[in-house]
Amino acid sequence: MFANLTLRERRLLKQAQVGATISFILLFVPILTIILLHTSDLLAKWLGIVGVIMVLPLLYFAWQILKIAYKDQKDNPTPPLWVPKVYGIGLSINPYHRFGKLIFILLAVLIVGIIISLLFTPASQINH
């Protein structure tokens, strides 16, 4: 699927894959810190916020990878919402379908809403 990519697309794909890997690793640092160190409520709150914030770049890089993977759907006047996965078995959201874009935007808005909710939640109400 990635065999006929231009040099620019290969570079963007590599950057998105490296960025997604780094974001994924950084996502688990706060989680492991909370679990292993039994931190205070306030520190657990802020580590949780950092963990949720790290989902945003992961979502962005996933969007970039999907756009490169399904570039053949770009010129399709009626692209399907669900397309077969490039790797593995199953379906994936088509980033070139209008509802596919809407799904990613709604996920980003939901994550920002969770971050705002965590910011205004008192540390004493957070269970870890």
C-alpha cells in the first residue's frame, strides 16, 4: 500500500510514525508514575491531565498516517466511510469522507472537554 509514495509522502509518513511512537510512549509515563509511585492527589491530577493531553498528538499523527494510507480515496467523489485496514484485519475510518473528518474533529473536541473537566476538578475528588 505504501509502495507508490512520493518522497514527500514517505517523509511525512516517517515523521508521523515517529511522532505517534513518541506520543504513545509519553502517554504511558504519567500512567506508570501514578501506578508505581502512589503519588499525592494533586500530582496524580496533573499527571492525568498530561496523559490526556498526550492523546491529542497521537490522534493528529494517526490522522496523518490515515491520510497517506488512503490517498487513493482522495479523488473519489463518493468515498466510503469505512475502508479495509492497510495492516491487519478490520475496517478503518476514511479520512477523506466528510463524516470521517467529523469523527476525528469530535474526538479532538471530546479530549479537550475531558482536559477542561480535569482542570476544574478538585484534586481531592480524583481517585488513583
